[in-house]
Amino acid sequence: WPRVLPLLALGLAVQASAVAAAPLNATLFEFTDTSKPWVVTNDPVMGGVSYSNFTVVDGLGVFAGEVKIVPFLHAPGTCQSEAGQFAPVDCSDFDAIEIRLESFGALKQFQASWGGPYVPKPAGSPFYRKTAYKALFNVTGTGALETLVVPMAAFSSSYSTYTGGCTDHGAVCCSPQHPEVCPSTKTKSAITDFGIDAQGTLGKFELRIKSIRAIHSTALPVGIA
């Protein structure tokens, strides 16, 4: 017994160390002075007049522009930005996306999106809808550094191509009734791209993005620092 107890204690210590070593987050994108600008797409259909650009300034990704009315549709257009494909990041253990940024301008509502090799394309999706999960988030526009937490459960693969949300034009929100559109352990296990869009709401905007990570949330509502 005297020899067994130290071994048992050692085993428990190793287990405790393994638990303590579990990662607190997984970085999807963090801007530095050498980061490349994201790719932007403005009003990709119907000849819209929205505009935006993406630059890297002082180690921040600056996404700026204005969402305007698409004349043909008589509805707000879209400005989309995308990081481009990166090496797969395993986010299967995390339940939220954290976005750190500064925001300026009248436009306060945006959409975050992420994709990967296991993200499904919902039945009946139009050919021009990107295969990804998307969720809404709001900013303050004050210019102060914000830490925004978007729960994974807020993302849906069945989002509206008009607003980026999941409550209009036949889109379906993630819910216990529709688990097929929710992020799963498998789809989160290999995230390979990330984007931020300004869609469905009019106004000028400027986002100065610092970092994007997958995290363990503390049950914070969307858009609360």
C-alpha cells in the first residue's frame, strides 16, 4: 500500500495536468503588420452600387465602405470580406466565436461566417449561396475596442442571401428542431476560412479587426463584450 498510494497520486496529478493544459481558445485569424488584406466582394448580383475595401493598417484589418440600395431590387445590397482559405483549425471543443475590433460609422449590424470541408450545403440552396455558417452580430460604432462573442448556436448553414440572417426568405435558424443547419463537432473540427459581411442594412461603416478566435463562452449574449 505505501508504494501504491504515491503511484495513484502521480496518476491523478498527470490527469489534472492534462486537464489544466487544455487550450482556452483557438486562433482563426490575428492581424499583424505583415498580414495580407482580405478579399472583398461588393453587390455581386443585380448591378448594385455598394462599395468597400480592405486594408491592413498598424496591424489591424480595416474593412470599410457603405451598403447602398440595389436599384434593381430596391433593397440594401452587400459588402463581403473573406480571409481566404487557411490551414484547418480544430475548434470542435469550443462553443463560440470571439471577434475583437473597433467600429465606426452608422452601420451597426454585420454577419460573421466560417466554412470548412465538412460544412453541408442545405437542400434547396441557390447556386450563389456560399457553403458556410453565418450569424449576425452588432457593434457599437463608438471606436472603442470591443470583444464580441457570437455563440456557435447562433450560426446557421441555411442563411438568407438577402439579409445574412436566418429568419427571412426561407432561411432556417439553428435550433433543436433543425439540428441539420447547426454547427456540429465534425464541422467545427476543420475551420478553413472566415469572413465578415455587411448585408441587408444601409449605412457607412469601418471595422478595425484585431483578432478572431474560437473560445469557451460564458453564456454571453451575441454582441456583448
